[in-house]
Amino acid sequence: MKNTVMALASLGLVAGWASTASAHHTAVQYDFAKNVVVKGTVKEFAPQNPHMRLALVVSDAKGTRTVEFEGQSVNNMIRLGFKRGMINVGDVITLNYSPLKSGVEGGFFRSATTAKGEFVGNKPPVGRAPDAAAEQKAAEGR
């Protein structure tokens, strides 16, 4: 009986850990070899962990729509120059992002120029393409 109880308790712990581990995703859905630039009005901005969230209202030849983006953790965003109040709802910003591989509009926040002209994010070396592998590892927190 004691062995059965211990076995069930162990199974419960393993199942709990497995569900927690599978809950976190990777950044494999983004194409870090590509950089897309878009200008839009901030509809929603949530600098929170585990990932920053941004929704932009974009108006162009395709029409007006809301496009969603994900970014680094707050800790990483601060290291990349982010300060509270830098990006606010209603601001018009220019965003550089890695698109989703699926072709759905949206992607991973790489950098932005704010309404006040401030820059936040990754700066690729001058004259070189961004290091896709390094950016993917950073996005995954590795």
C-alpha cells in the first residue's frame, strides 16, 4: 500500500512538471532571417513577463487593421534601452520585426523608434544582416 501511494505521488509530481515545461513555447514560429518595418498607432502595449505584447493599428494599401507582436521579457527590453513610458497607447511608432513563418501578419518585436524619436531594441551591426540564430536564442531566453 505504501509503495502504491508513493508511486501515485511521484506520478503526480512528474505530470505537474511536464505540464509546466510544455506550457512555455519557443520562438521557432518567427523567421529571424527576415526584418519587416511597419508604422502604426499603439493600440495596446504590455511590457510584462514572460514576453512583451504589442498591438498596432496599421493603415496601408491592405487597409486598416490591428496587428499583434510579441517581444522580449521586461528584463531584456530594459537591457535593450526600454524605459517605462517610452511607448504609450496612442503613440505612432515605427517597428522592426521578424515575421511569423506561417505568413499570418505579426511577429517578434526587434526594435522600434518611438513617437519621440527614441530607439529601443536590437541594433544589427552596420553593413551586416542580423544574426538570426543569436536573436532566436535571445527570444527563447537562452
